[in-house]
Amino acid sequence: MGLTSLPFDPFSVYLEKDKAVGVISKTALPVKGANPTDLKDAEATKGLMIHISKALGVNCTYCHNTRAFAEWDASTPQRVTAWHGIRLARDLNVNYLNPLRETFPANRLGPQGDAPKVNCATCHNGVYKPLFGVSLAKDYPSLKKPGAQQTAAEAPAQGI
Ligand code: HEC
Ligand code: HEC
């Protein structure tokens, strides 16, 4: 959680459960039910954003205009990909990894007995495109659509 003051685990709320990411309240004053965004949400959002930045090896401006973090119109196209990345990680955790819990040996389970999970670092490992965008499709021809031709983009990467 970096330098935030509250202990928090942003992964289970954002990358397993589908809590809305956000810090900006919709009303000026707390209105029961209508203004759910509080300091805790701000700290949790920050925790997730620090994770995303470290996992991709970038800083906030890779996705945001820091004058207006929430504003999609002022954000980069990469922020949209990251939005889908969050949904991708959730989908993998909820629909693929959690159901595999029973098939993992006990020593592969987490400290609370839960199944292993993915986060952004699982694939990105510190770079904005995993392996800087080297295509792995050529090594796994059996995963291709029958009859698909190799495209220029999938040809062995040069100069990397
Ligand atoms: C790789 C892209 C990416 C990077 C880097 C990134 N963010 Fe984000 N950020 C997003 C996305 C996507 C959302 C919206 C997520 C959603 O709605 O599910 C978001 C949401 C936010 C929000 C919530 C805005 C609101 O609606 O209230 C804040 C604040 C924020 N980011 C701050 C930061 C900070 C600070 C950093 C740097 C430490 C950072 N972000 C780095 C992609 C990124
Ligand atoms: C299952 C693997 C996997 C996971 C998990 C994953 N990504 Fe990715 N992501 C990729 C791959 C592969 C690419 C590159 C696609 C391409 O070649 O254009 C990519 C590309 C991106 C890009 C575009 C980079 C650019 O400059 O074009 C962003 C932004 C991104 N991911 C954000 C995220 C975030 C944020 C998370 C975590 C919430 C995440 N990803 C989790 C596999 C993953």
C-alpha cells in the first residue's frame, strides 16, 4: 500500500470482487447510500494504481492526465486497455482460478487457503507489454485458428 496510512488489500476487492474503482464523491455532502466514496476508497484506489504502475513499469501519466485523474476524455488510450485488464484479471480469478482450488496441492494455496490468483504483474512482469510485445503465437501453432496464416506481426521479432 505504499505510504498510505490504512492497511488494505486492493487485490481482493478490485481484482476478485467487482468493487468500483474511484475516489471522487458524487455529492458535496455525505448522503446515505448516494455518496459511498470515502477516504478508505481513496487509499484502496491508490494501492491498486501503485500496483498497476509497478507491474507495467510506468508512472501515472502513462494512463492519466494528472490534472484530472478521473476524466476519461483527458486520459490516454492505454487507460482503456488497463480498464479491460482489470476485468480480465477478475475474470481469470473468479471463473478459472477459484474453481481450480480443489485441484491445487495444499502447498500451492495462499495463507488463507485460497487458490492462487493473477494480478497485472503475473503477465506484465514490470513492462507495459509482456515481454515487450514479443509474439508467442508462433511457438504454439496448435492454439491457432485452423487455416490461419502467420501475419507479419507474428513473425519472429527482430531487433529486440
Ligand atoms: C496502466 C494504466 C494506469 C496507470 C499507470 C495508472 N492508472 Fe489510475 N486508473 C486507471 C484505470 C483504468 C482507472 C479506472 C478503473 C475502473 O474504473 O475500473 C483508474 C482510476 C484512477 C483513479 C480514480 C478516478 C475516479 O474515477 O475517481 C485515480 C484517482 C487514479 N486512477 C490515480 C492514479 C495514480 C495516482 C496513478 C499513479 C500512481 C495511476 N492512477 C496510474 C489506469 C491507470
Ligand atoms: C493474462 C495476462 C495478462 C494480465 C493478467 C494482464 N495483462 Fe495487460 N496485457 C497483456 C498482453 C499480452 C498485452 C499486450 C497485447 C499486445 O501485444 O498489444 C497487454 C497489454 C496491456 C496494456 C497496453 C500496453 C500498451 O502500451 O499498448 C495495458 C495498459 C495493460 N495491458 C494493462 C493491464 C493491467 C492494468 C492489468 C492488471 C489489472 C493487466 N494488464 C493484466 C496480458 C495481460
